[in-house]
Amino acid sequence: MGIKNVIELDKREDRVLNIVKAKFGLKNKSEAVTLVVKAYEESLEPELRPEFVERLKKIDSEKGIPFRNIGELREIIRG
């Protein structure tokens, strides 16, 4: 079971959740909220997604190749 929250909705927002619930055959409004949140999550910019942050942390922890200037880096790349 997930985290429980109490949220306040106006009549329109409640109606939207009821429509989502009915349209997708969901059991309750909690499932409707989950569906809406997941749909919104997919539209977020990659830099805000948790998977992207984890990927950046992994890249940041990798050992880099030291170089003093672009010329030296070009030499390293050419081998």
C-alpha cells in the first residue's frame, strides 16, 4: 500500500476524476488520481524524471579522463 493523502478538490476536478474513473473502469478515485499522475509524469522533461537523475548520478561517479586543453583531448581520442 502506498502513501495516503487527503486532498481538496473543487466540483469540476471531482467531476474529472469521476469521468476518468468511469472511462477506464477504475475501482475508485485513488486509482483515477494514480492514472492522471502517471500520464502527467510521462510528459515531464527528462531532467526532472527520477530515472534521469539516477543516470546522471551514475555518470557523475564514473572516472573521467584528465586533459589540460582541447588539443590534448584530441590526442587522447585519436590514440
